[in-house]
Amino acid sequence: MPINVTNTGLIVVKITTFSLEVEKMGRLFVITLEGSIYKCKHCQTHFSLADHIISKSFHCSHGRAYLFDKVVNVTVGAKEERMMMTGMHTVVDIFCVGCGSIVGWKYEAAHDKSQKYKEGKFILERFKVAGPDGSLYTVSHDDELGSDDEP
């Protein structure tokens, strides 16, 4: 599936793979996806395709969160150790390249052997992204009760 990459200078290039590298020689490149897209609820920057969801059963402090194997158009923060419901993990927060909003985190390392499948994967918080149908997710009381991963 082709992906359009648009430079802020209106140059369009076709690529066929995902990449987290969004800045090259000082220019910001934004990848435009085709298909069922999850995007920033503030600026509509594309993040991932519905086909790249691994799990919809994660939770965070704002409600539901989805685990993705590929995400684009994000920058990463500093590594930090975070104790979650499933144990200690090394994570980096991820931010939208369009508006700078924090939209989730990336698992750099899992300390528990059973959690290693998360390494290199991304969490997008549903409260912070628009779904493929344009729907926005709102936090309900029920969503705040359980937490599969974030404390």
C-alpha cells in the first residue's frame, strides 16, 4: 500500500514502508496514510492504520488505549522507567509532529519475560486520537475503573 510523504514545502514522494524518522536536514516530513486511519484529534495528522492494531484491550489514565505495531508522524521523549499494572517497563512518551500533543507511549523494554512482546510497540490513547470513522473517544466512568497497563 503506497504512503504519501508530504514535505512542508509541498514536495510529494511515494514510499512503501513505515518510518519513525520525520525530520531530515531540518525539514519536517509528514506521512499521509491511505485506508482506515487513526489520527490526531487536534490537527488530523495521521498516526497509523487500523490494520496495525495488535490489541484494543489496553487502558491508561484517560480510558482505553490501543497497542499498535507501527506508528508514524510522532517524535519521542526521554526514556524512563515506569511501573505499570503488568510490571516495570522502559518507555518513551510519543508526541504528534503536527501539534506537539502527547498521544501515547512506546515500549522500549519490558523487564518481565511475559511482557517482551510489547517491546518496540506503541500505545495510542483513544482519548487523544480520532478513529477511522472520524469518531472521538470520550472518557467514561467505566473506562477509568480498570487499567490493563498504565497505573
